[in-house]
Amino acid sequence: MKSNSLNRLVGQSARSSLIVSAVLMATSACVYAQTSAEPGTHQVTRAEVRQELKELASVGYRPVPNDLYYPEDIQAAEQTLEAKHQAQQDALTGGSQMAQTKHTP
């Protein structure tokens, strides 16, 4: 009688372990899928993040802990930075575009 109860207990324990293992595998697969990069995408490096923060600081963005205006202020700084980059690009290509569009008599 004791061996029959023991066998049932071991059988239930093994099934429980299998269920727990299956749940853990499924969960870890979901977490991995969410954190792994899609093919063809670029993983941002720490150096790139630091460079972006320096560029944002150059246009007036100052990160503040518990900032009540967080989304708006960084978005405004990003827009200002994009305008700055566009102006720099225009300055670099403006001279060559002027030379190309200039008509010779």
C-alpha cells in the first residue's frame, strides 16, 4: 500500500516538474524574443548613447530626475538638434547646390 502511494506521489511530482519546466521554457522564449534584436537592426552602443546625450546638451537639454516635463522637453531638444543637423547639412551642400544651379551666360 505504501509503495502504491509513493508511486502516485512520485508520478504527480514528475508531472508537476514537467509542467513547471514547460512554463519556464515558454516564458524564457517569450522574454528572449522580446529582447533580441530583429535581423537588420542596429544595437545602440553605450558610446552612441553618450554622444547623443552630449548633442542634446549642446542644444539645451538637461536631464532632471523626476522631471514633470520629461517627454516634452527631450522631444523639443531632439527637434532642435534635428534642425541644427539640417542647417549644418544645408551649409555643407548649399555651396555645391548653388554652383550646380548657377547658370552661365
